[in-house]
Amino acid sequence: MRRPATQTAVPIASALGTGQIIAAAAALVIAGAVLIAYQLLDMRHALTEGARVQAAIVADSITAPLMFGDRDAADEALRAFRYAPGLRAVGVYDNEGRLFAEFSYPDSRLPARLPAAGVTPDGVVTVTEPVHYRNTMLGRTVLHTSTGKLRAAMLRYVGLLTVASLLAMLVVAALSRKTRARVAAAERQLDYMAHTDHVTRLPNRHATYARLGADLDRARTQGWQLALLLVDLDNFKLVNDSAGHAVGDELLKQVAGALARAVRPADLVGRIGGDEFAIIAGPVRDRAEALALAAGVTQALQAPFQLEHGEFFATASVGLCLYPDDAPTMIELMSSADTALYHAKHGGRNRFAEFVPAMTAATQRRAALERELRRAIAHDRLAVHYQPQFHCASGALTGVEALLRWNHPEHGPVPPSEFIPIAEDSGLIVQLGSWVLHRACAEVAAWERAGAPPMTVAVNMSARQLREPGFLDDVTRALTNSGLAPPRLELELTESVLMEDVAGAIAFMQAVRALGVRLAIDDFGTGYSSLAYLQTFPINQLKVDRSFVQLLPRRGDTIVHAILVLARGFGLSVVAEGVEEQQQLDWLREAGCDIAQGFLLGKPVPSEEFAARYLGRYLAQPSVVDQILSNSAQVGGK
Ligand code: C2E
Ligand code: MG
Ligand code: MG
């Protein structure tokens, strides 16, 4: 069963951007503040040092006036410093800390007593230096320097830093926007790739299931009905294998287009597997609308698709299931649609099937049958029945078809149409087919040895058997063990088996023919007939399907005539299957058909009954047959 996947999307682009820009801005502000503080301290230190040097120079030039108490000379000497950069006042104090002389601008007069060094809140730096004469201190110079210039320089510095920071932020923002756009585009691309099938451009399995989940939620809250259609192409593998993958892809694209046109605009068509599509249609008014949709989808794939390499058919089997009537949850909806699809496929393909609860019972019965079939094999509850084949013109018995029978202890006879597909799906057919082959060869050889006229035995082959590596050895063993001459054995293959892998089938058929064994195409006309291949396949016989024979003599005569002409052209003999009425036999004899098989001439019967009914007059010693039969192979053993 298909399991819906969950979806998680983490948009990366949205995580980039504003947050990062804010972080970059904060980093710039912090770096700027540290730089400004450092610059401020550095400039202030330089200013103080400069003032101290000036004060020392003042001290040198003021020594003599201070020593001699010459205030005029001191004023003169101090005024010489009036142009010193930033200077607001300069003065000299004697050893008692009294102001001796000063030069100052009006707003910066020096105090009468010696001030302390430092910086005042209004930004004036005060430095003092001692005035010495020969190691004797005479007093101190005091210098007031304004930090106004420092402030102006700092403001310029801050302004410059701000402009540089803003420019850097603009560049970061532009780069970030560009990166974001790129990441968003990459994200969109990734999202597209993660949710889109690259061949058909339809939503892929992941996206389809996500949409189904979302639609079911909406259907639940809004009280909708929703239809799920599973579409499985019938013969896609054949196209892919015979025409190549490029043609297969092209066909898938066209099928996707046809499906999209067959549904309503709001419905979703997704590709959920190699040749599987899902259609989510919601809301639907009622079951009738859903059925019409399924019919439309099946109809849309009836016409051949025109590809560069020619015309190709891509019919499909469709399974339909409705929410909430058929299934209340996503898992059950998928499972029920799958069950309906299975029934459409096994009902003959190229059709749709709506889910009905009885199907689940049928699926359960299938599972039970598989278990019981295994048990039947183990307990030897299977048998081979034989249906006679007669020469149309002379009425002589020419051969038999071996048909497998299973008599269930409780259900009674289970039809091959029911258990053969189960055996094929489970692989049991390999064991069963081998048993039928050995048994049929042994019984027919025993009849012949007991005096019956030589006749062919036709044994049905399934695709699984042919793919078994040891198949040819098994055929040789069946012939050797039974002593049956190879031309007495005829293997029946169906067209679909052959068309699955044409090149492989031809090689296999040539190997079978090399053993001397005959080959027939069973149910001719019902599979994927390709007349061109008839020429290439090394076959001996065609078996016209019962569905054509039953239309005779009034209808179907054109087709049967055409098959007879075709077979004659290729040198093949023809068996008409399912002859039930005398008129049909008369028509076939008239038309030149070689062999007839059907209920009119004889139903499939157990071997003893066959021997008694058709071979009685030939078999001198029926006990010989019994003896050989009792020694013949059991199921699974050769
Ligand atoms: P088939 O090989 O086409 O066998 C002919 C089927 O048509 C047989 O059905 C036979 O009983 C039936 N039939 C013959 N004459 C008439 C008639 O006049 N009217 C009607 N209505 N039916 C007629 P059966 O035995 O039910 O087998 C069905 C299919 O199961 C076979 O079709 C064959 O494909 C498959 N099968 C049977 N035995 C084996 C086997 O041993 N191995 C494999 N792989 N398939 C088998
Ligand atoms: Mg057959
Ligand atoms: Mg047949």
C-alpha cells in the first residue's frame, strides 16, 4: 500500500535579512563607540602634554622676573604666549601660592590662589609646572587651555565615522538584499524540484500526498465530498521497452496533458509512480459526478497519442474512491482506491472501477486463497484436466490442452481465472507450471506407450515461468523423464507475455524451438497484437480466442477469416478455441481452420476420464497408463 509522506519546508531566505542587518549595525555602533572613546582619550592626552610643555616653557621664561619680583617683566613675558593654540590664561604663583602675574582672556581669569591641575566640567584643562632656579623652587606656572578645538575635532571625527558607518550599512543592506533574493530564488527552485515530477511537470508523489492531506482537512471542516482516482497505464512498460525511454517520457508527457484536460481546473493531477497518476477531485457533488469524472479520464486515454516516433496507445485502469462515504481517512482512502484500481486491472484493464466494500472482501479472499493454494500444493490437491483438440476436416483427435484444476475442500472447484493470477503474483506459478508440465508430458507419453495415437499436449506458460533461469532445463527434464518426443509438446504463450520483452522473447522462443518443442500463441487477438512481430516470432500455431469464435457464424467472421489468411501466409496452423455450437464448427471447417477445441467437442476432464472417453478403443492395456500415472511427479517434485 502507498504511504503518504509528510511535508516540512524551512524557508532559509526569510531567516536571512533584517536580523542580520540589525546585528551588523549593532557591531558597527559598538566599534564606533570604542574608536571614539580611544580617539577622545588620545587627543586629550596630547592636549594635556602640549599644555604641560607650554607651561614648562613659560616657567623658563618667567624665572628671572619671579626671582627679582619684577611684575612688569613677568606680564611682558606672559603676554608673549597669547597666541599659543587653545590658551585661555597663563600665570605665575609664588611659593606661598599667591598670584604673581598673569595673562588671560576676559572669560578665563586665574584665581588669586594656586588652582589644582585637572579638567573643569566646562572643558578647561589646567596644568601647573614648577619654576626652578638652581634647584630652588621659586613658584609655579599655571596654564588654562580650552578643549574647544578638541571637541570640534572629535565632532568631525564622529561625523566622519557616522558617514562611513552609514555607507557600510548601505553596502551591507544592498548585499544582504541581493543574497536574500538569490537564496529565495534557489529556495523556490529547490521547492519546485522537490515537489514536481521532472518529466511531466506535474506535482510528484510527495506533493500529491501533501495536497490530498490538505484537501481532506478542508473537506472535513467544510463538509465536502472528495474523489480520489488512481490511474495506472496498462501497457506503458511495453512502450518503454520496445520504443525506448525517450519515447516513454514523451508519452508520459502527453498522457499528463490529456489527464489535465480531462479533469476540472481545480482538480489536481499528480504523478505518483512510473506509470501511475493520482487525481484529487474536490469538492464533488455526488457519486455520479465522480463516476463521470472517472469515465472522462478513461475516455481521454482511448485515442492514440501522436509522437515523433509514431502512434502509441496508453490506455489506463482507474480506481475510484470517495471521501467520506468509502473511506474516512487518508490511509483508508488510498488503500480503497488501490483496491478499486486492482479490480479495474484484473477486470480486463482499460476501464475504471469504483470502490465497493465487497472489494475488500474479495481482496481478503485473495489473501486467503493464496494461503490455501500453498496448502493445496503441499497436500497434492491439484489436478490436470485434459481438453481434446480435433482436426476440423477429418474429425481426428490431434491433441489435448492440459488445464490446471484446484478442488478446494470447502469452496469446491476454484476457477483458474481466480487462482492462476494469485499464483502468478505470488510466484507460486513457477512451481505449479513445472508440475503441470511434468505431469502432462508423463500422462500423454503413457497413453502413447499404451497404444494411443500420437498427439500433441499443449501446456500453458506464464511470464514468470519463462523468466526462470532454469526453465529450458526443466522442459528438457520433463521430456527426458516422460520419454515424450519434443514435437509432441506445445507451449502456449500469450501475446502480452511476448510483447513485454520482444527481444528476450524471440531469443527464448528460438531456444525452445531448438529443443524441437512447438510454440503456440494463445488467446490470439486479445492482447497487444502486432502483426509485424508474427513474422519475427518462431511460432507454429495460433489459437484464435474464444471471444471471436463465439460470434460465428453471423458475426466475427471477418476477423477469423483474416486470422486464417494471416496464419496461412506465415505458414502457421490455427486452433479455434471455445467451439460450442455445431454452426461454429461447420463455419470453421468451411473456412479451412485446422483444429477445433471447445465444449461442443469435449470439456476438460480428468486424465482417467479422458483416457476412457477418447482413447478407450486404442488403449489395449489401460493398466499401463495407471501404472505410469501412479509413478508420475507430485507437485514440486520432478
Ligand atoms: P486458455 O489457455 O485459453 O484455456 C482455455 C480455457 O477455455 C479453459 O478454461 C477451458 O476450460 C475454456 N474452454 C474451452 N472450451 C470452451 C468452450 O467451448 N466454452 C467456454 N466457455 N470455455 C471453454 P480454464 O480451464 O478455466 O482456464 C482458463 C485459463 O487459465 C486458461 O485459458 C489459461 O490461460 C489459464 N490456465 C489454465 N491452466 C493453466 C496452467 O497450467 N498454467 C498456466 N500458466 N495457465 C493456466
Ligand atoms: Mg491455453
Ligand atoms: Mg486460450
